[in-house]
Amino acid sequence: CLDHGLCLAQLENLCKQLYETTDTATRLQAEKALVEFTNSPDCLSKCQLLLERGSSSYSQLLAATCLTKLVSRTNNPLPLEQRIDIRNYVLNYLATRPKLATFVTQALIQLYARITKLGWFDCQKDEYVFRNVITDVTRFLQDSVEHCIIGVTILSQLTNEINQVSATAFLSEADTTHPLTKHRKIASSFRDSSLFDIFTLSCNLLKQASGKNLNLNDESQHGLLMQLLKLTHNCLNFDFIGTSTDESSDDLCTVQIPTSWRSAFLDSSTLQLFFDLYHSIPPSFSPLVLSCLVQIASVRRSLFNNAERAKFLSHLVDGVKRILENPQSLSDPNNYHEFCRLLARLKSNYQLGELVKVENYPEVIRLIANFTVTSLQHWEFAPNSVHYLLSLWQRLAASVPYVKATEPHMLETYTPEVTKAYITSRLESVHIILRDGLEDPLDDTGLVQQQLDQLSTIGRCEYEKTCALLVQLFDQSAQSYQEAAAERRLTWLVYIIGAVIGGRVSFASTDEQDAMDGELVCRVLQLMNLTDSRLAQAGNEKLELAMLSFFEQFRKIYIGDQVQKSSKLYRRLSEVLGLNDETMVLSVFIGKIITNLKYWGRCEPITSKTLQLLNDLSIGYPFGKSSGVRKLVKLSAVQFMLNNHTSEHFSFLGINNQSNLTDMRCRTTFYTALGRLLMVDLGEDEDQYEQFMLPLTAAFETVAQMFSTNTFNEQEAKRTLVGLVRDLRGIAFAFNAKTSFMMLFEWIYPSYMPILQRAIELWYHDPACTTPVLKLMAELVHNRSQRLQFDVSSPNGILLFRETSKMITTYGNRILTLGEVPKDQVYALKLKGISICFSMLKAALSGSYVNFGVFRLYGDDALDNALQTFIKLLLSIPHSDLLDYPKLSQSYYSLLEVLTQDHMNFIASLEPHVIMYILSSISEGLTALDTMVCTGCCSCLDHIVTYLFKQLSRSTKKRTTPLTQESDRFLHIMQQHPEMIQQMLSTVLNIIIFEDCRNQWSMSRPLLGLILLNEKYFSDLRNSIVNSQPPEKQQAMHLCFENLMEGIERNLLTKNRDRFTQNLSAFRREVNDSMKNSTYGVNSNDMMS
């Protein structure tokens, strides 16, 4: 382009097309052109031109986002001078143009925040150039309101940016540390050097604003207030100690405020400020004020001593009381929600014994109880907030038995009111929901279950009152049972009765209470007899699900080998229903299960929950004479199931009534339960086994018949086979003893194995078929409880591995022919199957029923084929996918662990690029959030490093046996790429020193080998860590490293390793002590001091 103007015009036009056009093709075209522009060498200067002369907001936005991409790139990053220039330019630009479009200001502030975060450790003339944040912002705060807003937004956005683990890696070429470690270092340093100042500044500005008698008609004042509250909230929401939990969980109720912030929280004016703001500003802002209060209320307990905590709590409770006395603003759902969260924090962070000592406790608990009762009665208002209120009462009720204080807690007065309000309001809602055709809360079983869990504890407080109420309400509804509304009310009551019975777990129960449980159970069972007798005409799905939930709780508490059978509950059952002992009660369970399977076979939710119940009953210790499982097996109904498990008796086993293949999942559960029950008396009785397997034998014969002709109904073949392999997997899972498993093995091999192999060949591209087949195979090769022990003269172990290898190779080679799979289907179509193959190979390799040395010895390529297929599959998966899909990462890393432990010669013989791929996958996995993956990687790394160390020490000795070709090549590759192992050494050391390291023992195992292989690099690393400490700490840090290697010899013998592991835990303690209060990375432990 000759003229900058022309280029600008073109760019502006592209921006318009990108952000304004409705035509997709034009937009994609523009997007493509702009991506090319971002990658062009003169992008930087063009962006500046766009900002200077661009006529539309869209071109300014494009310039800001392009610059953000430029400063974030890792390959070929921008030089420091340029980044400083961009930062200064952005600040000036914002200062001179306060009236930009909001999205442009936002994008420019984001650019400033990104530059600051990524350059946090960059120095120029011994000064950190990007850290004078407060100075950068001060000039904005001393100007007009618009400028003030920009200044506050800059701080807010920066705090947020530093708190986020961004996917963008970090700059500086020499830096090989992992993004997460680097992120923690920046976040810790920012926390220690700037965050408190920002928080104080924010509170002071809020005090000024609230002192000025806010002019709330002024829009710009509104904006400033909003941004200040956001900033304060971001400061309080900072991840102070790097626990990096996901934001969605609200269970992390403790805010780990650093010790240096104590002054702000001991000063009661901080708390007072937010309560005052709440009462003085419009309701639309209050949710943010309450969010800040929720965080302040959750400050870690150890920040205060007991007297200080009592004083703080007293101020907090006073503030809450004031809100409850003036509840006008709570009619806004957002305010109401945040206020409920605040109430829940009163108990999650303080003990009941502390609460009752607060001066106004009796008044406050009365107000909270009334507020809760009113909230529950208005069930249609803000249903998602109820959770917090119930969790408050659940925690209060749970601590009643433990409270030591002499002051009365008065919960025996108020808790029954809450219980009653919950129960009656659910029943009253029924009529309105039916009348107005509203959404039924019972449809959201997850939410109902959550509330019932909370109610189960609340209802057990003053249990007599709860039971009396339930009995009375149940009898009322049962009289008009035929009506829709009464049936819906009974559904609620059955759920609630199940819940309060399940609540017996957490309380010491008395005989009277067991007798009351008996009253409740009798009523539900009578209702069940009534509804079951009418199932041929009509049934109610919701009521059935409630019954199943009730049975689940009843089973947990009163059925099984741990329960005293003399319980008063059984006496009541015997008086009312003639159920005299556990056997009779079990027969009620089984009767219900069979009835459900008969009438509800087409209803997936009921079928799967019913089968889950059967499965739970079948687990138990079958060998005692009076054991529950033995009693079960003796029941005629169970014998009937064991002899008639066919689709004519159990419709869900039919293959033509399921709409799709995945609906057959419940069959596995059914057969697991049947398999367990069959094993109780099976012993070595092969005839009984053959008899049981008849329906499955017939199904296999059908499929074999189909496969032998060229024309067969593919749909039917798929359904028959998928149903069959799901059934078999259930049985294989249940047969965890050698005798029974061998019967299964001899039944399936060799007769039916070819059918499974054929199915994989035919339908490899249809996961609905391959997944069940692969899972069955993975189950068959899994040596669960040592069941796969073949006799000395049996070749079956080797033959089984041949079949495994054949299936992996067949599937692997075919699945790789699929070509490009869209990103959103790649897991379902490809990775899931690959993941199961990895698990299958891992199970076979680590089952210790095959001697793998035999294969090469006799020229059998089964092992080689399986391993080569593993490599082909692995190379077809990008690194990111290995860690993005949890099941895949678990199966891959656990397989790799076995390979590095037992088949290191195979790993050593791989091509250099494959070895590098595997090593970098270990390196990535070391910092995975999943501890299992991380521990697996440590173990893999340990095996590799040990192998290397052994080979190296062999090669230096004068030995007659030269190194094998593989080891020699492997050593050569590692010597050519030392950076790979060095990077891992640096990662492991950084995690141990700077992070909340959850698996220190595993981390210590590879570390010694890494150090011994890279002594020079280790000493450089050590010096750089020592030098990064403030001068007065360097000596201490140097000493820590000295002690780490104290008494360590240059070998990897177990005794030496154990010594190193001990040294390392001492090292970690000393380093933490040494870094306390230091400005550089601080570990979590100082938070606890």
C-alpha cells in the first residue's frame, strides 16, 4: 500500500463488516482478513494509526484487541521498550479521551491489565517497570468524575486479570516454568506489594463518596459508585493462597485474608461502612454491597483472637439485625439472594457457641426464623436462594448436641417452625401449580434432593413435632387420595418422610424416635400397596420416584448387617402390617422392585433407580448365616429373577422397545446385581451357571447366525449385541472370585470372542456399539481380586492377551481412518473409544497373569502390535486434548505409568519425536489440577529418570556387556535435548517451593534423579532462586538448599531416596518459614499463622 490513508479506510471498512453486518459470509471474510492483519509485521504501527485517526469506535476496538493479542504472544514476544511505550500510550489515550465508547475503554483497560500482568517481573535499571500501578491511576483519581471512573476500572480490571489463571502463557524466552507456577508467583507478589493498598484506596473512596451525601440523580456518580463496589469486591474475592477452586462452588466459605490486613478488619468502621452504604444507596446497587459483606463475614477465623472475633461477630450480627428490621430492599431478588448468602455465612464461619453469646442473639434468631418462615411460604419468589437459608438452619440444628455455652440457643423453639414452614409450603404450592399450570419443582429432582438433605437434619431437631406433623398431613391427604392434588401432596410427603428417616444417621436416636419412624414407614408402605394394586389401570411417575427415594433412605438406616433388628421400628411394622422380621421386609423391597420392572419398564428414570436399589441390596457380606444377602437369595421372588431374566418377564430387557442404544445402560446394573446374587450359592456348580446363562447363550447364537449370512437386519443385530455385551459386563463385574470368573471365561472364549471382534470391524465408526464392546473387553482383562489366575499348564493368559491385542489393533487402525472429526464430536466419536483401549491395555499389562517376555522370544507380535497401535493412537491426539478430557487423561497417564515401569526398553526404542511427545505430556501433566494425573506423572518421570541414571552409570563403567542399542539411542536423544528434563526439574522444584503442593511425597521421588542428572543446572536454578529473595533472606535460603542435599549420596538406592524425601519435607518447612512476610512468592502456610 502506498498511502496509509487507503489502508486505514480498508481496515475501517473491514471493522464495520466484522461488527455490524448480519451476513455471515461477509463477516467470515472480514474476520479472515483481520486475522491476517494481526499476524502482519506492521500490525503494531497500523494499530497506533487506527487509534489516532480511526473515525469509528469499531476501529478503536479492533486496535485494542489486536494489541492485546500482540502483547500476549509467547513466540517472538514484543521487546520491553515497546511494551512500556504501549502502556504509556494507552494511559495517555484514556486520560485525554474520557468520552470513548464503553466497549473501547473496556478493551484498552484490558490491554493495560494484560501488559502489567505479563510484565510484572520485568526490570529496567533495577526497577520493576510495570508495578507502579497506583501512581499510574492517581492522576485519573484527581480529575473529573469520568476520569475517576476510568482510574477505578483500571484497578478493578487489573485485580481481576491477575487473579485469573489465563490460558496465555508467560513471556521471557529463558523462562521454562509452567504457566500456573508463574501465575501464582505474579499473584502472590501482587498480593504482597499492591493489593492491600488498592483495597484501602477503594474503601477510602467509598467513605468519601458516602460522606458526600451522594447525589444519586447524577448518572456519573452512579457509575463511579458501581465501579468502586466492583473493585472492592474483586479485592475481597482475590484467590489469596492459590486454592484456585472454580467460582461456581459456594462451599469455600473462608476468605484467606493475609495477616497484614488485620488492621482493616479490626477497625469496626470498615464493616460499618458497608452496612451504612446498604441503607443509603438505591436497591439496584445493594447486591454488590451485600456481596462484599458476604466476603467480609467469611474472613478466616485465625485472623482474630477470641475477643476480637467476638467483637467482630457482634458488629456483624447488629448489621444483619438492622437489615432484618428494615427489609424493604429485600423485595429485589438479587438483594434477597445475596442477603440469604450472608445469613448462611453466619454459621459456616462462626460456632453456635459464639453466636449465642452475642448481645442481641435472642432477638436476631427470632428475626431470622421469621424471615426464613416467610421466605419458605413465598416459595415462588427466588427459589434458588432457599438453599442458603436451609443450609443455615441445617448447620444450626446439627450443632445443637455439641454446644457448650450456658446461654440458651432457643433452637428448640424456632427449628420446628422452619420444618413446618418448609413442609406446609411445599404442600400448599401444589394447588397453585396445578391451577396455573406452573413448572413443578418436583421435576427438578436434583434441587429437591438437595433441599431434602438439608431438611433431614433440620427435621430431626425436636423430632416428635416433625413426626406428629407428618402423620397428621399424611392422613389428611390420604383420605382424598384419588385427586391429582392429593397425589402430588403425597409425593412431597413420601420424599420428606424418606429424608427425615435418613437423617437418623447424624443423630443419636432413641427408641421413641424409632417407633415414630415406624409410624411413618407403615403409612408409606400402606400407600404403596394401594398404588401398586392400581398400576394396571394407571400410575404416577413422580410418586413412584418419591417411593424409590424413600426406599433408598429406609434401606440405608434399617436394612443390612449393621442394624439392630430389635429396633422399635420393626415392632411397629409387625403390629400394623404383619412384617415380623427383616426377611419379610426384604420381600417387600423385592416385590416393589419386580412390580416396578414389570409396569414401568419403559420409563427410564424409574427403571434405573429401581435397579440401583436392587444393586445396593445385593452388596453385602454373603457368608454369614444371618446376612442380609443370604436372606435375599432365599426369597422366592429372587429365585424367580435368577431363573427368568428374559424380556417376556422384564420388558426393559426387550431390544425393540428402547428408542436408542444408550437407553440400555441400566442392563449392566441389573446383571451386576443378579451376578452377585447368583454367586452366593453358585460354588463350582457349572450346571447352575449354564442354566443361568441360557438367555445370553441364545442371544450370542442369534448374532452369530446373523453374521454368518451376508444379508441381515443391521439395526436388530446391533441392538441384540449391545444389549448382550452390557449384560455380560454386569456379570463380569460381579464375578470377582476365581471359580465363577473362570466359568464365564470358558463360556466366552474361544466360542464367542470372534463375534466381538467382528462387531468392532463392522461398526468401528458407531460409538453406541463399540463403547459397550470395548468396555466389556476391558472388564474381562481386569484382574479384579486376583480372579484371573490360570493354572500352571494353561496358556489362557497369553491367549486372552492375544485377543486384547487384536481388538485394540482392529479398533485403533480403523478409528484412525475417520479423518477430520468436528471438535464438538471428537470425544464421542473417537477419544472415548481410544480412552477405553488405553484402560484395557493398562489392565492387561498390569494384571500379572501374562509373562510378556514370551512374545518376542517366540516371535509372537501380539505385544508389539498393541504397543505400536497405542503410539499411533497417541500421536493422533493433540496435547491439549489429553488434559482436557478427564477420563482420557486418567487412562493415558495410568497406562504410561505401567509402560515406564515395566516396558522402558520399548519407550527407549521409540523415534525421537515420539519420545519428546511423551515427555512433554508428562511435563504438562505435572501441573494438572487433577491430583491423580499429577501423581501418575511424577511416577512416570521417576521411572524414566531412574532408567536414564542406571544406563548412564553403566556406560561409564568398564563393562563387558555393551549397552543395548535402544538405551544407547535413548541416552543420545536425552543428551541432545537436555532442556526437556531441566524444565521438569524446574517445574517440580517450583511447585514444591511456591505452591500448595498436595502430593509432596510423589513429587520428591523423581526430584532426586532429576538433580543427580543435572547437577550444574540445579546449582544455577538454586542460585537464581536464592538471588530472587530480598538480600536479608538470601543466607537463610542458601542454607535451606545446603540442608536439602545434606547426607545425600550420588545414587538412587531406596535408602538414599528415603533420606532425600525426609530432607525435602524439612526443606519445604524451612523455605516457608524463611519466605514468610517476604515480598516474593509466599506459600499458603503463612496465611494460617
